[in-house]
Amino acid sequence: MSVLSLKNVSHAYLGRTILDGIDLDVACGEIVALVGPSGCGKSTLAHIAAGLTEPKSGRITRTYKRHAMVFQDPALMPWATAAGNIDYGLRLAGMGRAARQEYVMAAAAQVALVPDDMEKFPIELSGGMRQRVAIARALAVKPEFIFFDEPFTALDVALRRRMQNLVMDICIDGRLSGLFITHDLYEAARVAHRIAVLDTRGNGVLGMRTMAGTPAQRSDAAIFDWVQTALEQDTAFRHIHDVDERQLA
Ligand SMILES: Nc1ncnc2c1ncn2[C@@H]1O[C@H](COP(=O)(O)OP(=O)(O)O)[C@@H](O)[C@H]1O
Ligand SMILES: [Mg+2]
């Protein structure tokens, strides 16, 4: 059963078609990676799927109760501690103090933040730790679905790998589903059950590839082989490393 379903979704900015005829489903407990070159409309699609942007046309069905989002920029409030940041959404929701504390501690434990970290302000935390806080803030509301929009792009390779492990750990019990946007095919091949490739010129989903096995059990060798073969032989991935110069400063 799918928890998120997009049917024939199209979108345009200022008359320029960005997305056209997008069909995409995410099943319960599944992580679908969405890949495509910079500027092809991945974030726009995530915003449409999450209900933040109204599409020009198409239908979106969500059967999950609550979702959360994690972005490349952790966007923490500088004046609040890690605990305060994680707590923010719960306070907005009007939850009582005792329950909030319990939710915050549970979320922090899921991303391996220790009590010492919880009292620190964002400026005192490393990039990886800040992203952990952002993930904990997302988890604190006990979402059934998480949108990840290139969350680890700014992190170095070793750290990115640890954060990917974290995502696989929190998704392992099959209760959480997600859409994981990345332009790193290795990352997609590591964390996802399926990989959707978005076309550069708004022509929809070029291909949907199902990865063998479950994310956490895939070996590095298998991932490497899969990516090499995809880049060499699968035409869906032909433009994956194209760069849209309009995106560059
Ligand atoms: N609010 C906006 N107004 C006009 N154009 C936009 C807006 N947001 C994004 N775009 C353009 O739409 C295209 C897709 O953007 P985006 O969804 O951010 O791509 P991606 O996340 O794949 O890099 C880009 O060309 C971008 O410049
Ligand atoms: Mg984007």
C-alpha cells in the first residue's frame, strides 16, 4: 500500500515547465530516492508532495498521518539549545512539558545525541552534530514519513556515511517511509529501496530502479558495482551529473 502517491503532477514557474506528468509512489516502510541533476525540480517535487507548493496540475494522495522534513541547511534557531530546537515543534503543537521531554529524549537517542550535546547551542556544534539535531527535530514529532532534501550534501564523505547509517537505522523497523532527494547516486544506492530518476527538462520520471536487498544489508562492493553499471549502461542516468549553470553563483 502506498503512503504517498503522485499522479500526473506538473508544475511550471513563470511559464517555464519544470515538472510534467510525474507519477511517483512510496510504499509503507519504503525509502524512495529521487535523483536528478541540479535544477531539475527535485525540491519543487518534494514541496508539492509535502503540500507546501500547489502543483499546476495532478493529484497527490497521502495516507500517512504526519510528516517531517530535513534539508541540507539544518536551519536551527541560534538562540536555542539543541534540546530547545528539537522541542520547538512539540511546543508549537501545545504538548505538555513532561510529554515533550520524553519525546525530545527519545528523538535525541535515535540520533545518538548525549545529554551533554543537548545543552549546547548550534554555534557550539559541528556540522554533523547540527544535522543530527535537525533529524532529531524531525523525528520528535513522531512522523510516519520524512522528506529528506539533500540533507548530507554539505558534509564530508566519512560523516555523510555515518549520517546515511543513521537514516537506515531509524527506518529499519519499517514504520517510517520517506523520499530521499540526493544527487549522489552512491548515497541513493545505499539508503533506498528504489531509485527514481527525474528528467532534466521536465519530462517526468525517466526511470524507476529497484535495488536488490534491503538498504542496511547492502555491501559497499554491491553498491559500487551497481552505480558503475548504472552510469555506464543505464540511459536513465545519462544526465545525472549535468550541471545547470543557472544554479551556480
Ligand atoms: N520559486 C521559484 N520561482 C521561480 N523559479 C524557481 C523557483 N524555485 C525553483 N525554481 C527553478 O525551478 C527549477 C527547479 O528547481 P528545484 O526544484 O530547486 O531543483 P533541484 O532541487 O532539482 O535542484 C530551477 O531551474 C529553479 O531555478
Ligand atoms: Mg533542491
